[in-house]
Amino acid sequence: MDESIARLPECLILECLARLHLKEIHVASRVCRKWLRLIRSRYFYTLRKQLGYSNQVACLLQHFPPPTNYDLKYVINMFDPINREWNRLPVPNFTNGLPWSTSIASSEGKLVVFTDCDPKSRDPVKSMFVLDFVTRRWRKGNGMPLIRSPNFCTVTSQCHRIFISGDIGPEEDAVWEYDVGKEEWTEFHRVRGGQIKGLQVIGEELWVIIGCRGRTNIRMFKKNVDVYHLQTKKWRRVELDLEGLHDLFGRRIDLKLYELMKKLSENKLWVMENCSQLQLGKQSLLMSPTATLNSGCYGQEELFVMQDQDGNFERMQPSSSVFSGYVESSCCVEF
């Protein structure tokens, strides 16, 4: 590296690096340790986002191959809404796909993978891995908290913070916060008696949905939600009726989308009840499973529809069947 460039203040180097194309950033991260450190810094992500150079892609945890039995394996596929391209993300040390108890989340240009199985020994231990999209490098994250029932584990994220919930003891659940930059876990909230049924980040608030323990029907939810404001750090209690809970989970979709789904899929009821939406900048990716006949057994494939900012719809047909599996978990990664 030229000595004159090396003597520049770090703030100027950051200004230059933040304006590079994504492919060039990957090359720049290998120039020297100083540039790698700057590119990995939280300020680099913030600056690139402020300058309007960031990209948003959808990461989808999907069944692969389409399941014919209960031995489910997952892969992580990526969809670029700008180029309309599908790609498979490599996962370190996993050769036969991810185990069934896996979730994904995103944080400041990074994809975070939570799994209930060690990639080498396949022992039932909880692990997490972080993929930096800029440097294209995986690393193992700090050990996860002791959550006894990963079946009820939910993941959501806001900025550099990731929130995860699960069963930590008899009649007791908890919400944990993970700071990806500092690699630190902190117990955030504890619920006794009820059971955490979901987490939702709405604006600058974290909503902790609490239901009756052992009940899966939404009608058995208590009429209260614990809400935490991420800036003021204050809790409040919100009462919701069944209609409010439906709105919170995003189950309601407009009439135009309803008519579109009826036209695109033969299994209308299943599509409508399980439709989910992932916001990708000014566009959104709509996903809904459709029952299909595969190798003599019924499996599930995914129906993808892109909606632009003007409300127009476009069906996203994957280029290969390897991208058509049922979506178990999804997130938007901005890098």
C-alpha cells in the first residue's frame, strides 16, 4: 500500500472505502489489517448506509430437498431484488444442510445463524455463526444462553441488537439480547407463568407477545403484551384483542393481494393463512407455502411475489428448484 495513503486520517480512509462497490470492498478488506478493521467497524456500516451505497437482500432458511419425511435439513438461499438473482450461501462446516432447529437474523450487514447442533460433532449444543457480507467471512459467535426448549425460540433484530426468547426453566421464559459487535449476551426480560409466543420489533419498540403456556392457538393468548422502548429503555403494558394480535403478526393482507394469490395458487386457503411479508427497501417479498406432489409424497414449495412501491405485483420464479423449498425463517440483510 502506498505510504501517502497509509498516512491519511482514518476518517478520510473510511469515506473512500464506504463509496466502493461491494465487490471492491471485498478486495479492499484484504489489503491490510487496518483497512479490514475499518471495514468491520460499526461506523463503516452506518456511513455506507447514510451515503446510500447499501444493498438489501433477502436471506431465506429453506427446506432442502423438499421434505418427504421428518428428517428436515435446511439451506440458506439469498435473493437480490435489484438483479432478481437467486444464490445459495455457503455455510461453514455444514456439509449435509442445517438441522431443523435453526433460525436466522441480520445485524448491520451480517447474517447470524442460530443452530441447536454443533457442526462437527452433531451433539445437541447451541451454537451461532456470523457471516459478514462485506468481507465474505464466517466466524463463530459467542456461546448462546441456556435455553431449554429451542422449539419455542424466536429471533428478531433491531440495528446491532438481536433478541431471542426461549424456555429457561419450569414455568419461566426469558428474552436475551445479543450485541453482534461486542459479542455479548444480556438477559433482557423474564416472564413467569405465561409463555413467550413471539417477538416483534415495531419502530423503536420491542413487543414481547405472551400467551398461555402449552397453548398454540392464538385465541388462548393473554390480552397483554410487554413493550420495551429501545431508546428511552422504559417498559409498558399493552392490551390487545384478537384483531390486534392478527394485525401485529401481519396476517392480514389487502384484497388485491388476496385475488392475486387465488389466481396464482390452487391451494387458496393454505396460501392465505400462511402468507408472510419481508420488506426489502421500497419493495417487499411476499411468501406463502403451496402443497405439491414430490416423488410420491406431499411436500411444500414456496410461492414468491414481489410488490413494488407502487403496489404492482410480479411473480418471482426461482431459476432452479433448489430455491423453491418452504421458508422456515427469513430476514433482510443490508450491507
